[in-house]
Amino acid sequence: MQVKNTKQRKHIISILKDASRPMSINEIYDAIISELPRIAKSTIYRNIDQLFEQDLIEKHHFNDNEIFYLYKENNDEHTHFIICDECKRTYSLPSCPIHEIEDYIKAEGFTIKNHQIQITGICKSCAYNHLKK
Ligand SMILES: [Zn+2]
Ligand SMILES: [Zn+2]
């Protein structure tokens, strides 16, 4: 563990915790730059990689291949997110719709390690902006 990275690391963790939604590297960068104006994006990538290796954050892949990072809360519950293709705003699903399907899959003797839900589209306000054009 590199001690000199502790300050950046703490900032990144608190930004992700406060957001309680997946954030892209660019969003993390924009949020941190006011407090640590000299931080490099490569530093953020390095810290994010460490946090991921330590299982403190999870990766979310959305349809344009940009990776978003979510801080893992200390419980077994998980949330699925959908993201607007255009404004990149994220929305969380109220519950996981996969559990029922998982029970069936487990009954088939299949061991599930992970699951993802990918929904693509545009949000209400982006759809409204299209109508105005
Ligand atoms: Zn939108
Ligand atoms: Zn789920």
C-alpha cells in the first residue's frame, strides 16, 4: 500500500459513497478536481483499480462500454442501474427481478456467480428534448 495515495484514495471513496450510484472515471475526476486540482486521471485509475482489487467497489458496464464504478455497501442487497444513453443520468431499479429466475437456474444444478441486467435507452427529459427539436 502506497501511503502517499491515501489522501486521493479517501477522496475517491467519499465521492463514490456520497453518489450512491455508479460513476464514470470522468465524473469522479470532475468531482475531485475542485479539492485536488493537481490530480491526474491516471492516479484515479490506479486508485480505482486498487479499490476494485480490494473488493470495495464494483464495475458496471453500460452499452457504450464506458465503465462505471459503484461503492459496495456492507450488505447483501444489490441494486441494478439503468443509464440514459444521452445525459448519462443513472436510475436504480427498485428491486432485483432476477431472484426468481435464479431459483430456477439453481434447481437445474447451475452455480451462479454473478448476474447483470442491461437496459439501454433514453430518459424522459432527453426524450422530451427530442420532441422539441
Ligand atoms: Zn437523459
Ligand atoms: Zn440482481
